[in-house]
Amino acid sequence: MPGSVWASLSGSLPESLAYGVAVALFGFVVCASAFVRHEMALLACIPPMFVALIVGFAMWIHLYGLAGIGAGVVALLPGYPAARLVARRFATRDLLINIYLAWSVAMVVALIGFSFPDMP
């Protein structure tokens, strides 16, 4: 059905999903970095935190433009509870491993999201 809401949303649905997952993972990286207690591990969190803040913010703005404020807010919600759970359950070293793992997966998903063609 041309002109319907579903027709305009279905073209951007995979892109919105990729952006939402990447923003959620970047949110986890930022929140989990805030829970790191050891000073040397905190220094190791600077690169993922820096990239997650910049790329995550840019992706969040694009997600807001694609799917609206609802998708943007929902993508930010799982970061803090997941980071808190991981920080309470694991030691500092394991938390740092989880931060770098989430960062690498988020960068792969971001690459997939960036590879979608621009819609006219």
C-alpha cells in the first residue's frame, strides 16, 4: 500500500533495529565503565567510553530521525540495568572484558547500520 505508514516504516525497520541494538550496547559500555572501581582498569575504559559516547550519540540522533523518540528512549533503557547486574556479579577484570566485548559487538553492529543505503 503506497503512502501508508507501514510502507514508509518497512524500508527503515532493519536499519532502525541495527541502530537500536548498537545504541543499547553503547549505553551498556558507558554505564559499565562508570561501575569500574580499580584505577588502572578505569584507564583502560577510556577508549571504549570515548568511542561509545561519540558514535552512540550520532547513532541515537539518526535513530531518533528514523523511528522517533520512542525507539530512541527504548534503546537507552537496557544499558544501566545490564551494567549494574554485570558489575555486581563479576570482578573488575571480568567487567573490563565484558566492556570490551560489548564495545566490539557494538562496533560491528554499527558498521552494519552504517552500511545501509540512504533513503531518498
